[in-house]
Amino acid sequence: MKKTQAPPFSGYQKTVVAMLAFLQFAVILDFMIMSPLGAVIMPDLKIGPAQFGLVVSAYAFSAGLSGLLTAGFADRYDRKKLLLFFYTGFILGTVWCGLAQTFESLLAARVFTGLFGGVIGSIVLAISTDLFAPAMRGRVMGLIQTAFAASQVLGIPVGIYLSNQWNWHVPFMAMAAFGLLGGVFVAWKMQPVNAHLGQPQEHSPFMHLYHTVTEKRYLLAFCITALLTTGGFMLMPFSSAYIVNNMGIDLHHLPTVYLVTGVCTIFIGPLIGRAADAIGKFRVFLFGTALSIAMVLIYTHLGRIPLWMLVVINSVMFVGIFSRMIPFQAISSTVPVATQRGSYNAISASIQQLAGGLASVASGHIVTQAADGRLQHFDTVGYVVVATSIAATLLLWRLQRGLPGEQRPQAA
């Protein structure tokens, strides 16, 4: 297997990666913490599961809409200023969530937060692409992806602890205060990201959006994004119920499962990024796809098992998932030209949100619950995930073969 010597990060690049990973952590935590706080929020606001489900999904759908609305303007400004604008709105929305006293107010706050927070991830990816050469992007994406794991290991337990000590408003206010410090540091330390403004720009935002969504190789990348997102979001909504009701794991041991999985992915993410840069992004993606397919088939056919076995299986499955997502993001970053990176990533982020919402709905129509509480047809969801994984792999093979020579990720 051929290896190449990856170029090292400069001191400033290390600082930028740390800042971008922090912003991703803040945004992901804000999204993920709603579900575990549901047991406290519902009785306090006197709302039922249907209303709470609307509160949770409101963020995703407003984030998806926001990405489409901003795509036409995403390449017309300094990316640092654009990032700070949307991050400021995100912080204000988080404060609004913490102050909400009624269902209507919380719902409006989640919509507002989604409109701003849903765009941040796409700007982070655009900045990563602008500031890092293709040979470095595997490591960059690996480090940024650790934000997801860190939110499980650090953020969610702390959020639940604060809620138990005081009330559910406190975690949101703490996130806003913590996030504000990160925003101030970005404003202070990050240099302008405006090299793309020196290239010819389209005058019409609408035409800019139109040319982005009609570019054939972009459409291929969007399809891959939708397929990969669909697979993950079909498993996530019912994983806790499946673990408790089908595997017989006590509810109080669930935090252990997520904690160990999170710690594992925090350490494995950067290693996957290094491997993608050293031995080829598409090679690592193929490894991750094969591993995740095997583990999904095992996971969705499990019966009653001991806790330690579940922790091992779940951790290995997430290694497979991260081994797909990190190299794919690195390959995807090479697809758009510099003057369309903002719009491309904004649309891609919208597709992730919308595909995730639709996948959750589809999964809900497949899975049923027996009288004893056991979930039925969860294995069918596993087969659907395998099918989407194979389709995504075939499309990615076609996409990376069609990239210009100077942009093509190393595959051999």
C-alpha cells in the first residue's frame, strides 16, 4: 500500500482547526441536547411527545431551509464575517431557548436557532477548503469530526447534570456563555478568509444558486450526501429503544454505551484523517463502508447480550461510520470551484438536514413495536442502510474518477 508524506500544519493552521472544531462542537451539542432533556421539558411545559417531537424537528427543517436561502449569497462575502454573523444569531437563539417559558416560545426559538446554526457547518467546511490543501484535508476533517464525539462525552452529560441540579433552562444559558467565548476568540484570532472574492463573481445570487444546483458533478456529490445521511438517521431515532427493549440493557447503563463510544471516536477520528491523507481517501472510504455494513448487519440482528459486548459492537460500528464520513468530506471538499464553495456547502448542509428528517420518518414507518415493547423489523432498517451504503460507494467511485487530475484524491 503506497503512502505519501503529508505536509505538516503551520501554527496558524492548528489554531484555525481548533477554532472550527469548537464551533462545530457548539452547534452539534445544541442540536443533540434537546432529546435527553425531553423528560424534563415535557412535564415542565405541559406538552406531549408529539409537540416535543415538533420542537426537535423544527431545528432540522429550519436549518435545511436556511441553507437553501443563503446558498446564493454564500460566496459573496468574507467567510469569516459570514461565519461570525450566523454564529451570533445562533448564540442569540440558544439564549432564547434558555429563556423560553412556553411551548410556542420554545418552538419559535428552535426555528430561529436552526435558521442560523444550520449554516455554520457549511461555512466551516468552506473555510477548511480555502485554507488547507487537498493533501491536508483528511486530517482537518478528522479533527473537526471529533466535535460530534466530544458532544457525547463532554456536552450531553454536563447538560443533563446542570438540568438535574437546577432546571432545563440552565444548560442552554451555559452553552450560550461558553459558545460566546469561542466566538470572541474566532473574531480575535482568525484572519479574513476572502481570497475567493478576488475571482470573478456572478452578479445575481439566484443565478449563482442555479448554476450550483445544475452542475452535474455537484448533483452527484449531493446524492452521495443524501444517501450517507439517510443511513445514519434511519438507525439513530430507535437505537435507545432497541438497546433497552431488544438487547435487555438497563436504561441506566445507556450513558456508559454513549460515553465509551464517544471516547473511542474522539481518538479514532484524527487517526482516520491521517490515514486518508497518507494512503488515499477513497481507500479509507471503502474500508469504512465494508466495516460499517458488517457491523450494521450484526447490530440490527442482536438479541439479548451483555453490556460489554454492546459497547464493543457499537464502538466498532462508529469506527466504520467515521471511516466513511471523514474521507467523504475530504473528497467532497475538492469538488466545487473556489467561487462556489460557499453555495455548494450550504446546499449540501441543507440536503443533510432534509434527508435526515425524511429518513427518520421512513424508519418510523418500517419499525413497529410489539406488545412486550420489543422493536420489530429493525433488521429491515439495517438492510436499507446497507443498500444506501453500496449505492453511495458506487456513486463516489464515479465522482472521484471524474475529478480533474489536480483535484482527484489519491486512491492508490
